[in-house]
Amino acid sequence: MATILDGKAHADRMLEAVRLGVEARKAGGLRAPGLAVVLVGDDPASQVYVRNKSAACAKVGITSLEHRLPAETPQAELDALIDRLNADPEVDGILVQLPLPKGLDSKRALHRISPTKDVDGFHPVNQGLLLEGLPGLRPCTPSACMSLLAHHGVDLKGLRAVVLGRSEIVGKPMALMLLEQHATVTIAHSRTRDLPAVCREADLLVAAVGRPGLVEGSWIKPGAVVVDVGINRIEDEALGARIFAAEPKKLETLRAKGAVLCGDVRFGEAMQVASAVTPVPGGVGPLTIAGLLTNTLQAANG
């Protein structure tokens, strides 16, 4: 059986490093870093995520500044709020919680954030710095995944890595970070020919497509390391029966509770083939907030 890469335990290590960094700032006479979170509308998942971020901020001593706007907020009002936060010296990081309600342009909002306060790492300036291998604020999820791999001693030099997914949030920046560490990288996606065969070439497989249980055990090279970035809510019992064939307890939970979380990889099958796998939940999910607060401290320290 594969080793489980415990994302929660590593997130705790990252948060402790942030806490110590905040304490060092305060000991030097500086204020605690300030993170402004903008939540527009009442999306339930976004509200949970924002609460988790606020709790994590409190744990490490970062000042959390929440700005809640109604779903019908016009774009100009959102733009004006971002402008005020850009100019506020007490704010080191700005996060606009996605998705935004219909009618609001998320790209316009994200691009309006000052690159020096862009703790999500989504601004074109920060994406460009990553492309050139220069210091900057990097997307939270892939940078935290890289930290997890480093902690577990995964030597990326010369490794054949396949990144399944090409989003600007995870897939593309993850590929660039792996290249930076001298891995040989393939980006695969929905139009890749013979996708299972491409995945089977990977010494390191990163799945980030948002399709529950897409990656079967037969897609995984024996001994590969698997990082599952996907997090999906499953309610369909027939789908669950296919995905959880090697995880009977998960299937029992689905039948008992009517819903269960799973990743893009069939975890039970992967555990029988891979050398190491991140679980869902408890894998990459906790790392994202840890990466966000790491970026907030970095932004405060300049």
C-alpha cells in the first residue's frame, strides 16, 4: 500500500512557520500582517471557505479584514473597494473570493488588485514573474503542493511529471514550478489523445481537473507519486459505486449520508499502485489556506 501524504499535517507545519514569522515581526516593532477578504453574494461554499480563512488567520496572528457585499453589487462598486484596499497601508494582502455572482467580471477584479497585495498569485504580473523564475507571490495551491513534495523528500530532478489540468489557478503554475525544479513536464487535458497512456508515463501525477474519480488505478504507473488537487461532492450512488469499488467504507458513507467528498483520483485504487498519494479530504485542501497565509506574510515583509 502507498504512503498517505498528509496535507493537514503539513499545513499545520506551514501555519506554525507563519505564526513564528508574525511573532518575529511584532517583536521587531511591526504590526501584524493584514489580509482583506472580499466576499460578494451568499454562495454557501464560499462562506465556509471564508470562515476557515478567518479561523486560520486568528490561529497565526494575522489580522483578518472581511468585506461582505450583496450579490447585486455593481462592478464599479467592487472596483472602488479594491482601489481602497490597494491604498490602505494596513492591508498587505487582498483576496477576492471566487466565484463572483453572475454579472461581475472576475478577471477584471483580480487584475485590479495590486500585484504586491495579490496573495492568490493570480495577477498577470505575478504569473509573469513565475514564468521568468523570478521572486513573486505565487498561486497558493501549487506552491503548497511543492512544499509538501519537498517535505517528503520527493526528488524532482529528471522526474517525468504529468499535470492533468491546465487552469491558471493550478495546472499551468504547477507545471512551471515543476520545470523550475528540473522535472520533465507534460500538461494533459480533456483533449489529450490516449489520456490514460499519458498518465501512465508519470513518475509524478498531479490531477487537477475537477472530475470525480477520473483517474483510475490502471492509469497510474506502479510506484508513482500522486497529488490529487480535485475536491468533488458526490451524491449519485451509481457513480459512487464505480468510483469507490476499492473503498467500500466510502461507499457506505455515501449511502448513509447521501453525499461524500472525493478527488479526481480513485483513491482506493491508487493506494494499491502508487508509492504515495494525497487523500481527499485531508490532502491538498488544507494546504491552500496555509499557502495563502504564507503569501500574506511574504507580502507584509516585502
